[in-house]
Amino acid sequence: MSIATWDAFKPTPDPLAAAKMTPAVMARRARLTRYVKGVLATCAAVCLIALIRVAVSAVTDDDATLPAPAIHKAHASKSLEMNAEEKASRPAAWAYKGGPGRHR
């Protein structure tokens, strides 16, 4: 018989891989897979309901609220307005917007 046979190149069986193929572990994996599928289906349903609610809800004319961009514009213009007394009380360097590290 020859020293070099195909059985000599056969790897030793991995005990961890063999343990993962037992019927108990396979049943546990199947049960946990069902749980994961259920949770994902619930999340997808919640996202679909939220998407439908956003698409269906419309802003009516009698609604007193402004859309978010209009609120931001109103806030920005209000914060930029400054009366003459306040402008006069500020030093000239306060209005300089040279950025960090830029000095006069």
C-alpha cells in the first residue's frame, strides 16, 4: 500500500461544525428564524403605516400652522432684524465675519 493515499489529505472533523449540525441546534435556529421574520414583518408594517399616514394627510387651508421651511425662514428673518439702538451699541468688530484665525 502506498504512503500517499487520499485519506492522508482528509482534514480532521471540526467539533464545532459537527455540533452546529445536531438536530437540537437546527431546531433552535429554525425557531429563532421565525422570531426574526415576525419582528421584521412588524417593523415593515409600522413603516408602511407611517408612510401611508404621511402621504394621505394633507395640509388644509384652515390649518393655522406653517410648513417647516416657512417657520425656519420666519425665524431667521426675525433673528436677523435688529433695531438701530442695538446696532449702534455694538462695536464695529462685532459685525466682522472673517472666520476663525482671521484677524484684522
